[in-house]
Amino acid sequence: MFEARLTQGGLLKKLVEAVKDLVTDGNFEATEAGISLQAMDTSHVCLVALQLRGDGFENFRCDRNVTLGIQLANLSKLLKCAGNDDIITLKADDQPDVITMTFEDPKTERFADFSLKLMDIDSEHLGIPETEYSATIRMPSAEYARICKDLSSIGETVAISATKEGVKFSTSGDVGTANITVRSNTAADLKPEQQTTVELGEPVALTFALRYLNSFAKAASLASQVQLSMTKDLPVVVEFTISDMGHLKFYLAPKIDEDEDMGDEVGES
Amino acid sequence: MFEARLTQGGLLKKLVEAVKDLVTDGNFEATEAGISLQAMDTSHVCLVALQLRGDGFENFRCDRNVTLGIQLANLSKLLKCAGNDDIITLKADDQPDVITMTFEDPKTERFADFSLKLMDIDSEHLGIPETEYSATIRMPSAEYARICKDLSSIGETVAISATKEGVKFSTSGDVGTANITVRSNTAADLKPEQQTTVELGEPVALTFALRYLNSFAKAASLASQVQLSMTKDLPVVVEFTISDMGHLKFYLAPKIDEDEDMGDEVGES
Amino acid sequence: MFEARLTQGGLLKKLVEAVKDLVTDGNFEATEAGISLQAMDTSHVCLVALQLRGDGFENFRCDRNVTLGIQLANLSKLLKCAGNDDIITLKADDQPDVITMTFEDPKTERFADFSLKLMDIDSEHLGIPETEYSATIRMPSAEYARICKDLSSIGETVAISATKEGVKFSTSGDVGTANITVRSNTAADLKPEQQTTVELGEPVALTFALRYLNSFAKAASLASQVQLSMTKDLPVVVEFTISDMGHLKFYLAPKIDEDEDMGDEVGES
């Protein structure tokens, strides 16, 4: 028996919207500890890793480990029927064919239940080695989203370079060139979520496909800050913290001379 | 000479928007009593019946009965030129080729007049027998609209079942199944327009094409409540009251084993 | 060296949005006096003339006259990356290949710079003779925009007639006919930007292609009032004042019996 009750249903809606264009289907793993998802995007270029701790739910119970193979487009359809303030409860048997979801609007006498068919999905679990990153940038997620969107209209790749002074995003295309710089800023009158900080072992500059960074920006609604962790020749980690519950991380290999499959970079387990 | 002056022009705009996708053209009948329209939708599945009493207009005069054959897409185009707070006056001769409309913005020195060509439209007037319904549901029209929209993304038909406790909408499709229940609720702290009530002779459950119920929901902007009247094997009546003026009713036959033409259900006169 | 610093970056964004659908590319001429652009639209029917005085900028410096050949679609792409409250600085060499733009958000530590490739564009400068107009209409630009949009859904041309009482816009099409009248109104309780005035030498009525008048209406975001200057057989001038800086004018020849090329009307220099 698996059962998880989430007071802030809007969170689940945002999570699914954030990853559904990258990942068409994936295995959600429910254990005593919580729910996790790890999946490559459809073009096998980037990796999505989601972790929701059980203690972040209002109620969480998972008697046996369960794998829930879900088509995200379908899950998204059902979650569109939930209000942002609905209480969402997920349930599944120990060997489930379906996952059931109930949506309760605490303010009205409306009550909805849905059952979603589960699928068998082949997937490998990638082991992601612990890494000390050369540079860790924290910045407002809305600023990150805006920069990725703005630069996408000009070029296809972006060079991100982190220095002590801040972080610079550069691109070029047929139209011309663009550089956007966000300086480190921890002024006392700034709210924590408006600050920009760069923790730097050594300066690092890497180039990425804007298309993916732009996709990751859909998660900006989940967290007011985003963290970019970079080391030369390693995938960047774009991380959104889900407050009191866990995180959503995206891994994307940098562009070298030619495109490379990310599998090599991350190392399969 | 026919002349009708309506202070709340936005009402006419909403009415036309509510029916124009179902009904491409129709005969508006103007009599001493008011204006009415009865028309089958283009696929001859459902029936639209509109009644606006003359005493609901600021001025209303109709010396002789006039039939105004109107293409609703054209009327909609012209009404898009009226503001929501414009005063709209309709005029036609006793044997009209055109209907003229004037739009006055009471706050500015703007004045617009339009003439719309009339058409000869073949139509039969269907006699709708008076019926005692087994169940009459009243609920917020916004809730009705949301349920129809939500379920449309999952299935093609909806089973509506009315019991003393409330009303349940159920559908299923490739994705899975869904049930949305709205319980009867007349709590003292609810505004009348937020209440849900079920008047029940006997419990009844009928199945309908969601596509049509969804179309009817466009009229939710006309009234804060919708009334669904159901009896086994008879068309449901989905009714929106137009305050102090009349009503807009939609009739839709339930799904039996196979689709049936609604003409049979309503009985032509 | 050319350098111009504009505190209200939103103005430049609106200007480019207002003309970019009419004019695909044009030569911006920078001189000591300011920046100007004159260009025919792509179908060579109407003329766009923009003037921004140097003293309207926070800083303005132009050592030598420079011609900046710019594809407006590309400029628009880059300006989409500027916030409405950004300070925009334009820079170019004396014989430039590119124009550089910097966008500064005065409230954050964000700083963006862009370089846009310039083009060689063939263009003739048309001499526009000074004219005494028979009628000069001033009206709220939002009202002008709404009338053009409303009438576009009904007909393809509009007759504009100016009398002492006000101005009337008329069209007709398959659907029917429409007349919208705005009366002169300078009532004391109206704000200046809400007033409508007609200065009249003699009454004048001219017919124009709605499509172009509708395009000009995109400039309504630049100014709360628009001025229409009309004389029989001459192009109308649709003028938006850019406060403290200059103006954006559109010239459009009236419809005579058959369409005529506007070049004849304006007279090439």
C-alpha cells in the first residue's frame, strides 16, 4: 500500500509541467523514504532527477517499494483538473496497474477522483558520482529563465562563465551577439531570493545548448532561486529546491567540439 | 416597426457568443411579448431556445410580428464593435431586409450605427412538451463549466447521476477514469449563487456527449447558476436564467446504445 | 562616434514594434540634431517618418552623420531582451558595421550588451511638401485604434469625413454597413488626452485602405492622442507625438477610383 497526501496540490502540478516536455514517460519510485524519478530526456541529452522526501507530505506511507511507470502527458492532463489549492492524495496497491488520485477543494463540497493507467517502462538508473564543483552560482530563478528566453531568440548555444564578480551568459547568431552579466549581489536590503552569489574554486566557462537550459527554466515556478554547479568537462547541474521536500535537478553535458552523448559524461551504473 | 433598447449591451454580446458556435444561423422572432430564438445546432443533435421578454428591455416596441433571419457569425462580428457598457438599440421595419443596431457609449461622444443584412432561413418550430423532471440540479455555472472542460480532456461522454447527496460526473478514456462529485450544499454562509441543490423525484443517471455540454458552458458568463433537469430517456435541459429578462435553454438527448437523432426525442410540431 | 542614452527604454521598444510590420528595413540617420528614419512600407503604399531630437535623450552625441541600415525584425528581437524600465544606450563608430546597445536595469545588478549587424540599404529620401490641411482631427489614440480594428472586421476601406461637429468613419462589406461617429468634445471635465477636436478649413471626406490605418494604430501606445491631417486628393498624415522628443508620422494616399501608387502623391525628391 502506497499513499501520499499533499496539501499544496499546486506543487505537483508545477513539477509535472516542468518536466513533461523533456521526459515523456518515467518510473516514479516510491519507497519508505519518499518518491523519486530519474529519467533521460527523449533525445538522451540531459538527465532529470527528482526527489520528494516522505516527511514533506502531510501523510506518507509506503509499505513496500513500488515502481509507478507513468506517461507524463497523461498525468499532466489529469492534474489540469486539480486546483492550485486542492489537497491531492496519491494511492497505489503493492503491485499496481493504476495509480489513483483524489483532489479535494478544502473550500467547497467538490471532490474528484481519478485513476491513471500505469505502464511498464524500461529504464536504467544512472549513478551520478559526487563531485566538487569549481563554481556554484545561486541566482533568482526568474532571472535565469528570462536570460535563457532572451538569448534563445538570438543564438542556439550559450557560454556561461563564472568569475568572482558574477556570471556572464553570452551567445551569438545571425543577428549579432549578446552578453548578459549578473553581478554577485548580497546587499543587505535584498531579500535572500533576490540575491546572486558565486562560490568559486576556480573560474570556469562552459557552453551549452540553450534549448535545454530554456526547458529547465520551466521549473522556475517551483523555487525562487536556482543553483548552477559547473566544473570543466562535466555536466552542469541546474537545481531547484522544493522547499521542505526535496529537489528537482537537471544535468546537461557541455558542448565540446562536437555534440556528445551525455551517457558518457555521467557514467551508467 | 420593431425597436428594442437594451441598457446592458454586454448581455447581447454574451448571448451571441454563447450560441454562435452551435447555431450558424437562426430566425429571431420578435413579437409584442419579446424576442425568441429556437434553433437546432448544425449537426442536428441539440436544440437551443432563447427567450427575452420585452419588459426586460428599457424600451420595447413591436407593432407586428417580425422574423429576423440572422447569420450569427456576422452578428457576432458587429457586436464585437460594442463595448460591454454600451447601450444597444435594435430596429427593423415591418418587412425588413436589414436590422439596424446603434451602440452608444454613455460616457463618451462616440456613437456607432450598423446595419446587418437579413436572410431567409428555413426553420421548423419544435414543440417541446411540458415535463415533470425526475431530478433538477442547480449548481454554480462556473463549476459546471470547469467540470465539463476537465472531463473533456479525459473522455468523450459523461455520465451524470443525481442522488439526494449531490451530483456525480463520470467519464473514462484511454488515460484512465475520472469522477467528480459536487455535494448538495445550502450552508447558510454560502451566497445563493454558490449553492448546489438537487430536487429529486427519483435518482436518475444519464450519459451525454461531453462536446455539447462543453459548448453549453459558454453561457456560464450569462448567469451565476445553471439548472440541469433530467428524466430517464428524455433530453436534459441545461438552463441559464437571464436575470429579469428570460432564459437560454439547451436540450440534449442522452446517449442510448447508439447515437440517436434528437428530433425523435423532442418530437417535431 | 555616435552615442545616445535613453532613460525610458520602453519608448524605443514601442517605436520599433509600431513600425516593424510595415517596414522590414530602413536607414536610421543620426546627425547632430537627432535620429530620423524615413521609409516606404514593403508594398510601397505608405510612408513612415520618424524624428527623435537629440535633446530628448539623456545624453546625445553624434560627431559625424552616420547612416545605420537596420533590419527591424532583428532590432525588435534584441529589444525584446530589454525591460520597459531599462536604460538603453546606443553606440556606433563613424563608419560602423554594427550598432551596439546596452540595457541596464537601474534596480538590479543586471547588465546586457548586444551588437547588431548593420546592412547596406538602398533608399531614396522623399521630400514631403509643406501643406495647409483642410481638416486636422485630434482624438484619443486608443479610440482611433479601436475604430480601425472594429471596422476592419466589416469592410476593407473606410471613408473618413470631418465636419465641424466631429469625425465620422464609415465602411461597408458583405455583412452590412457601419458608421462610427466621434463628436468634437472639449468639455472642461475631460483630460486633454480624452478630448476630440476638429480644426476645419473646409469639410473633407476621403477613403483609405483600413489595413494600413490599422497598422498605424500600433503606435497608439506611444501617445495618448493621434492627429489626422486631411486635404482632398492628398495623403492623410497620421501623427503620433513622442513627448519631448519628436514624432512618428504615417502618410497614406487616399483611394481614388483605382488604387494609385503613393509615390505620385508625395513627390520624390
